[in-house]
Amino acid sequence: MNPKSEQLVDLIFKKLKTYNNKKIFLEKESLNKFILYLFKEN
């Protein structure tokens, strides 16, 4: 993954982890795999 994509994953991860309305169980590696999957689909 290139540095720009890694920064995007970090930003999304931080935003989701600070979302207070619902408790979100999220691991960074899972998010990373999901985003890579989305890029491969397009």
C-alpha cells in the first residue's frame, strides 16, 4: 500500500474510533483489508 493510501486508512480509522453514537469494534488491519478489497473491485 502506498503512503497516501496508508494515510487515508489512518484517517478513516481515527474518525470511526472517535464516533460516539455507537460502539464500533474495529481493527485497523481489517479496515485496511476492506479498503484494499474495494480498490480491487473498481
